[in-house]
Amino acid sequence: MSDRTERPVVIVSNRGPVSYRVEDGQLVGTRGAGGLVSGLAPLLDSGRASWIAAALSDADRAAVADRVSAPDGLAVRLLDLDPKDQALAYDLISNQTLWFIHHGLFDLTRSPSYTADWLEAWEAYRRVNQVFAQAVCESAPVDAAVLIQDYHLTLMAPTLASERPDLSTVHFHHTPFAGPDMLRVLPAAARDEMLTSLNAYDACGFHTQDWAENFEQDLRRWPHATSEVVVPAKAKVFASSLSTDAGDLRSTAGSERCVEHLRSLEEQIADSQLIVRIDRMELSKNIVRGFQAFDLLLQQRSDLHGQVVFLACCYPSRENVPEYARYKEEVLAEVERVNARWGTAIWQPILLETNDNYLRSVAALRRYDVLLVNPIRDGLNLVAKEGPLVNDRFGTLVLSTEAGAWAELQSAALGINPFDVEQTAEMMGLALDLDPSDRKTRATYLAGLVAERTPLDWLEDQLAAAG
Amino acid sequence: MSDRTERPVVIVSNRGPVSYRVEDGQLVGTRGAGGLVSGLAPLLDSGRASWIAAALSDADRAAVADRVSAPDGLAVRLLDLDPKDQALAYDLISNQTLWFIHHGLFDLTRSPSYTADWLEAWEAYRRVNQVFAQAVCESAPVDAAVLIQDYHLTLMAPTLASERPDLSTVHFHHTPFAGPDMLRVLPAAARDEMLTSLNAYDACGFHTQDWAENFEQDLRRWPHATSEVVVPAKAKVFASSLSTDAGDLRSTAGSERCVEHLRSLEEQIADSQLIVRIDRMELSKNIVRGFQAFDLLLQQRSDLHGQVVFLACCYPSRENVPEYARYKEEVLAEVERVNARWGTAIWQPILLETNDNYLRSVAALRRYDVLLVNPIRDGLNLVAKEGPLVNDRFGTLVLSTEAGAWAELQSAALGINPFDVEQTAEMMGLALDLDPSDRKTRATYLAGLVAERTPLDWLEDQLAAAG
């Protein structure tokens, strides 16, 4: 086996680091951003790492057909999947079943409800995983470490193990991982297939020890396991949290266009205190209860009327999932209700931004006094780490104890149970009232905690797990 | 310490073995039935055991005020709780929070949502537990084993441990027990208080190893616990399933009035095959998906049209809980839909009985060809054990793998994932088609499995855990 520091690396994920669009009749590829891509940039640029992902758009598919090279000569291979399989695997299995199970979002009295359609979709999910596995078998360098990302790609292990025993395979879950009671909501055959495959990777990683322990419990209490099996027979299980790239983010925050957004925000809110949330418009993010808590705070504290603004940047997500569309309506209705109840001619308590704008979001992170991150459950939550890195005002983080980031940040954040509207209101009020020296101490410590890890640390943990 | 076989016993539960009603202006007490009461009958009659429970009705309260003795000279003490506390503790905490959490029934996107009202209700729950604890402290014989039943009474331990260290205390949970992710849906302070108290009983019992392991995981992964604590420091944790009293049940099944119900049922359905379910009208029982599966079966199998009847005895439960009322409407609508779709002038596919009638239920258990027990999650489920004991036709049990009874009966029942409507339809069809000798073998084996345990075995396990 090669020295670990030299070993070739293959990253596998549904969404890749490159996407294409048509510009003046030409296919143009651009590099994406984000912690994963930033962390891998040096590896990709050095040619040590290659990346396999799905073609997600028509332009991506055209780029595959035309064998267009990735920008900057990156070793990125996009797979042209069967569109029907891709839709079933992505929408019905990944996002409407596995996502809901791992986040505990099903209203079990009514859903899921499996019929033959679901089983067909599971077969599509299996085929998509198989296409990814074959691509790795064909193109991975000898002895490579293969780092497979997330719940879209749980079933690749058996093929990799049998056809390419030279590879070391690591599966990393970016979501929470359901414990035994919730995992049993999957049809038994699908659950068995998924656990069998996950257990056949050389290692399985999670953002926190809690999700890792859930997975170990799933293996240990799996009907196929004997009661003596305490440690999984095969897969190494590890916890390693992803971090944001501080340099990248700070450079964005200092950019002229971000500063423009900041000025425009300051004109809008003047010297009000500012509560900020930045999330996809998503059930697990618990947006409605956040507004209910703000409503309760305004009810309890007339001294805050006209003095505080809640800026909620809630960006479109999975709009073809009916549950998401319904949730968006509930969010909009709650904003309307709170603004109608408390708003005046000169004060709009909640500003809701529903158009995705990264630079405006970073500007909001610079300006907040309180950052509210209150998910029902969350694999990690990068916003909780990004805010403290760029905030200009020693703002305070109010953080759900159910976000993976809580494990790292609990000593410097104010913790809330996401279902506890009373407590959320109380903590937001407390955060707004903190005296400047407390605020500064807490925010400085928090930024230090966040800076302790880089995306490269996370990558190194996966490579170490690959052995 | 006394010899275990002589040790005095105190049973504590919300609902006691005796209730009162007014008849001709007089308070009349009657003994209840059920596995718990049957199992304890010899102990109660011998005077070794006493029982503390809540007064649940005005007549019960009047009996407390008038110091009316319990029937048969039984040592039963009913507690006259503050009605407002009792309502808050029973409705809001026990049935609308703890029940939902242990069964995984919350639609977490929307509920629970804790505000100050909930905290007040928790205080009421705490006071109700305290009244029970004080009653035990005052009246338990020296060195008694105190057997505390169910999720209504989780907080008694600290008072008992400090005021009556001579007692041995056992808490038995009749529901499932939520694992860490779901238990964290409770406000942190309430969860900490509950786990602290449960851990301060001498032992905690559950119907199955799965629920016991969930509880152990809760203790182990509780933030207060250090990572080294693998085995709980204090409470012994044990699994022991309750059984039905076969003698009692068979005598009811053979009674003249039950036989009359059976004849009337046979007139109604003639020689149709019969699918039966008997449940409270309750979210966890998964009644709607049962009808959806029956609908699917009729869609797939025209040979069954006119040949099979689904008798669903779904009795009123917690009708003042809004979620239950809503669910009842959904059940009624689904029955109407299926009957409208398939019914003919001479065949009504689903017969729904919503008035509780124990003798008619037992008659239905004698007559079924298929017994459907498909809960989303269930601590045990006694119907799954009662059916095989009295069924006349070697009927087949189709059983949810999420019912506690599955752990004992899986080798003789047909298992289903309760969310899998396709599989439920398939298993009901398979059960209807089983050839007579298979049917007989399976049913005989099943009845034997059920008969392996008696309510007394369960009681003895608790006494053994008391030490």
C-alpha cells in the first residue's frame, strides 16, 4: 500500500465541484464553492484527487456527451444517469425517504406509506448506485482511497469490495443518522440492504459522535446481527466534523460587492439590533417556530418594539417535494401574521428574503447581533460556524442542541431545545441583552472554537479512516 | 429483608383495579379485568398486596370521601387528586406528550411546541407524582416491594428513596421507550428530571429488550453521564413481557353471552373469510393503513370479492385529545371510501364497530381467519396474544414487527412493516390462502408460544427485580 500522504484519492458525490451552463452557444464550466470543494482544492489542483459526480442539468449532460474538459484541467467526471432513475433515486428515495428518516421528519401516523411505486424507486436508487460504483471500478487508480459522500450513495460497497479489493472505501454521511427505531421505518429489505452495504465500506464517518453511535446501534441491534456483536465486524466508525474555509469566507466578506450589500442592509435597518437566520426553506430548519419565538419575545418585551429586526434569508429548496411547498406556505403565513400583529408604519419586525443571494447572506452574517440556528435536527450546520468567523459585532449564537455543530460549540453558544418556543424566545432576549464585555468574550471564544478545524482536517480524518 | 416469597407488595398505577358507579343512589364498586389485575388477583386476595391508584370519576371521588371499602375487602386505596393537576398531568403530559414521544407519533415539523402552559402542566405532573409518592411513603408496609406502573408515574423515585429507603422500587413501562433522538424532544429540564428519577428506582422494566436498550442508551448518552458509564449506575434494567390470563379469557370466550355474539356475527358474515382487528381508535394502531392494504388486496384479487369481510372493532379512546378526534375522522372516511369502491348490494367489505363491547370482541377473536395487528409502534399488544388463545379456526396472525409482541411471536406470525401497505396486503392475502394443514401447524404453535407465559410470570420478574 502507498504512503498515505501519496495515495491517490477519488471523491464521489451526487453534486460535483463543477457545473456547466450554456453561454453564447458554448458550454462553460464553473467551479463550485463550499467547505468540501475548498478543502479539496489543493488535492484537486495537484492532480492527486479526482472526482466523480452526477450530471445534474441538461448543460451538464451535454458536457458529458461532448467530452468537455472540466475547468482548470480538474479531474472531474460527470455521469450521465438515466433521467428517470435519477429522478426516482434523488427525489423519492434520497430526499423524500432517507432525508425524512434521518431527520425524524415523518408524521408517522400518515407517512410514509410504501406501495409498489416505492419499491420501483428503490430499484432505481440501487441502479444509480451501481452506475457510480462501476465508474469508480473503471477509473479509480490502483490502491486509491475512495471517499463517498452522503445518503445518496449508500449502496456502492458490495461492488467496490468485490471488483476492486485494492481500494479503500470510506462513506461519509452529512445528515444525522437515524437510530434503530427510526431506521426501522424503512422497509425491512431496503434497510437490510443499506446496512449490509454501509458495513462493507472500510469506514463510515459522521459529523458527530451521536450520529456515529446511532449507526453502531443500528448495526448492533439489526436482526441479522447476533447479540454478541458489539463492535461492527467490518466498518470502522468515526466522527469528524466539517468546517468552513475561513480564508475563503473572510475574503468574500471583505469583497466590495459584499460590502455594498452590507451598506444597503444598514440603510434598511439603521441602528436596530438584528437577529439573522440563513437557511434553505426546509422542514428540518424549524423556521416557523423561530418566528413564533420572536412573536413571543415581542409579546413579553415591549421595550424591543421598533428596536429589533429579524432578517430571515430562507432560500428555495426542493420545491418539487410537496411537503416542502406546504412548509413554505406555512412560513409565509407566519411572517405575515407576526408582521401584521406588531408592525408599524416605520418598523417591519421580520424581513423575509426568499431569493438566494450568497453575498447578501454573508453581509447579514457580518451584521447580526443574534444568529438563530434552531433546526429540529441537523447533521452539522455550517451557518453556525460561518457566522462567528465573519461577524463584525461580537454577535451571539443561539443554537439548537440538535444541530451537529452543538457538540463543538456548546461552550460558547446559547443552547435551545428547538421545540421549546418559550426557551427560544428567552434565549434570543438574553442574547440581545448581553452586556458588551460578555458579548465580546463569548463571540471571541466562539470564533476561536470554529477556527480550530479546517476542511482539510476533515479530509485528513477520512483519509486516515481509509487506512 | 424478608424472604421474597413473603415480602409485602404495593402496586401503584394511574388506573386501579376497582372503580365505582352510582346505582340507586348507592356507590357500588366493581373489580376490573385485564392481565395486570388477573395476575395480581391471588396476591390481592391473599392480602399480601395492596394497590394505590387515582380516583378517576366523580363516583370514585365520592367513594374516597365516604371511605367506602373496596369490593371483596381488597386493599385498594384511591387518591383524590386535585382535578386540575390531574387533567393537566394526564391529558397534556402523559397522553399528549410522553405517549407521543415514546411511540414516535409527533409530526416534528409542527409539534410539539412548548410554551409556558406546558411547563405549568409539567409542574402538575410533578405534583401528581408527589401525591402518589407520599401515599406510598405513608402506607407501604416495612420492606415492601413497590411496583409502579407506566409513564404516568415516572417521578416518584427521589421521594421514595429518601423517605422510605426500606422499600424496593420497580418502575415498569407498558409503552415503548424512546431512544435518545426521540427522548431529546422533551424539554431538557424535564428529560433530565425524568431520567434522574427513573435511574433512582431500584429497577426499570420494559416489555421487550428493544425498549430496555433504548432506555439504557438514554442513560448512557445523557449529557450528564460521562462517556465511561456504560451500565447505568443505579437502576437494574430488565425486559419481561406481560401475558394475558388464558383461563379467564377462555372462560369468557365460552360464556353464553359470547356465544350469542358469535352466532350473530356468523349470521352476518355467513361463510365469508374473516379478517379481524381490535384496537382503541388510536394513532399508534395504524388503522388507516390497514384499510388501505385491504383496499389494495381487493384491487389485486378479484377472486376475493364477496368472499372476505374485514371486521374492525375500533373503540373510542382519549376523545378529548384533538389529534385522536382528527384521526377518527380519517378512519371513518377511509372505511367509507373502501366500502363505496368495492361494496355491492349483498357484500359490505368492511364492518366497522366503534362501540366498545368486550364480549363481541372476544367472539370476533374466536371467528377470525386472519387477525391483523399492525401498530406503528406498540409496547406489547395483548390482542396479538389473546387471539391465538381463543380462536376456533386456526386463524393466522399478521403482526407488525414494531409491536413488542413480535419479539415473542415472530416464529409463528407473519411479519409486516407497518408502513408497508404493499407488504401488508400481500401478507393478508397469503394468510387467507394458507392451506389448512399449514394454518393449523402455525396456529397451534402460536397458541403454544402465547401460553408459555402467564401474568404471574411477569409479576414474578418484577418481584425478582425488586430483589
